[in-house]
Amino acid sequence: MTIGDRVRNKRLELNLTQEELALKMGYKGRSTVNKMENATELTLKNVKKLCKALDCSEAYIMGWEEEPKFSKERAILEVKITEDAELMKRLAKYVELPQEKKDLILAMIDNL
């Protein structure tokens, strides 16, 4: 599997379009992501940007690990979330909501 294949697979796993990933990485359009997905090598700068945007390790993108591991920041956040019983109850309710209500909640959070 090439670097580009791993980038594409991780992007699709996260249900992101090339355009969405480009915006998360600070690019204006999808062409840069498209080039990365067709690449066999990437600059260190792009690897770091990709890993941050895709929330995975450099070792996964580079092919040194087969399974994508989440970043240390995500692991810490997951521990904090699972230790908060009230938050877990609210998240369980959120998961059951229809998509339009989820979108409304996310928009409210974005405006905080």
C-alpha cells in the first residue's frame, strides 16, 4: 500500500471529501489532496499536516505501522470523555438523534 493509498483510506474512513480534508489542512482546494493521494512520497511538512487533519500517526501514513493509531491528544480526550458519566449519558442521547438535530447541536457548539 502506498502513502497515497493510506491517505485516501483514512480520509474515506472519516467520511471526508478531498475538499474537506484540504480545508482542514489549510488549503483552498482539493487539488493538493488529490496529488497527495496519488503520491508515493510526501514532504515532512505535508505528512505532519495530514496526520493532524486525519488524526493518525506519522508511522501509519509512512507505512511503518499497518493500523492507524490515534494521536496522543485524541487518546487523552477519549479518557476524559469516558470518565465523565454525565457526558457519556448526553453522548448516548446525541447518537440517537436524527441528523438534522445533530447538525443543529454541532452548529451551536461551533458558535460557542
